[in-house]
Amino acid sequence: MIPFVPSIVPNIVQALVLVVAFALIAAPVLRKHPVPFYVFYAALSAVTLIDGITWDPWADVVLDLFVSCYVGVAFYLVVMFAGALPRKWWVTKRFLSVRTELSVIGGFIIAAHICRVAFMIPLSLSMYWTFIWGDAAPVMMAAVTIVGVPLLVCFAVPWLTSFRFIRKRMKHSTWKTIQAMAYPFMGLLVLQGILLSLGHAIYVGPGTAEFADYMVNAATYLFFGIAYVACKVSMAVKNHQKQAKRTAPQAS
């Protein structure tokens, strides 16, 4: 993904570094003037849908760095971890200040990716799927369809309601209920990343150079999932302890 970075470094990690840097540096401007960023990322995402265009190799690199599916996932990882990290940290405050804007940008990228790969859902239910993926077919079908379809729903509804002009027309309680879909979204996102990585590892086989890369990729997604759950549990415990301290004098 990033030129000259060893392939053993998962693409999602490389993308996460780029997105974190972007969020930390651009947060003040992004919050005050989000529309130019929306237009830029939406336009680049739309370019990825055009077939039959011969690109200069460096143009492909630019698209990968800005609007690859890994970058889209990285935007959502930042959005989700922003709600799980300690609020007193400067980094967390920075992320939270543009959480909505990061979600919208990530949504443009993921929406374009879905448009490119949606055909795989019906294809996974056909007899051709086994011919394409061989022994990896069941795992890839689980990733694309069993996990992918509910993941699509959990992505689309909260993303569309992230736009401020839509959010303003909704009741706050309704909006909060919809945004709660972010939790199954995070779980399904991690699960799909693991399954896709394992499916590709099975497809290439343990005797190939790419096998280790895919296994590291699967382990990375698993790490993100465990880290997110650990952060949320830690936050819940601390909030419970604070609440207990507030009510303790009243009880006595």
C-alpha cells in the first residue's frame, strides 16, 4: 500500500497510521470547513468506480493512499476507538472533535468499495464460487454474505444519518438508537477482516510467500477487536466506579 513498506506490515496498519496522522493534523480545519474534504474524498472515491482507464502506476498509489478500502476501514477504526479511549487524553479529544466528519469521509470510501464488490454477494451463492475460491470458498462466502450483508446494513444506516442536515431532521432519541448500530458494525467489521484474511490464506496455501502476510493480517484484526472490547470494558468499569462514589454519600 505505502511504497517501500514491507508487505508483512498489514495494509490496515499502514492505512491506520495515515488516517490517524490526517485526523490529528487536519482536525481544526476539518471541523470548521468539512465540505471541501467531503468533496475531495467523494470525488476520489467515485474515480475508483471508473473502468477502462489506464492509470500511471503512481496514480494507483495515490488512490490507494487516500481511498482504498483499508483507508475506509481505518477511518471507522478511529471513529470507534475515539469513543472507547479515555476522554482526558489529548488524542481522544482531537478525534472526538471531528468524529462525525471522519465518519462521513470513511463512508464515502466504503460506499464506493461496496459498489465495486456488491456483485460478489449473489456470486457467492452460485456454483461458480467454489470454482473461483476452491477450499477457501466457505470462508469467503461467510465473509462476503453471512457477515457482509448485515455489515452493509449496519454501515449504511448510521452513515446516512451522520450527515448533519439529516441528523437535524431526526429526533435525538431516534438518532441515538440508530447510532447504536455502530457496536454490531464494529464487531462485524473485525470479523469480516479476519475471515477475508483467513480465506485468502487458505486460497494461496501455507507454502506461499503471501500466506504469512494474510495470517498476520487476520491477527491484526483480531487484536483490534480485543483492544476495542478491552477499552470499552475499562471505560464502563471506571464510569461505574465514579457513579458509585457519587451515590455513596447519599446512601449513608
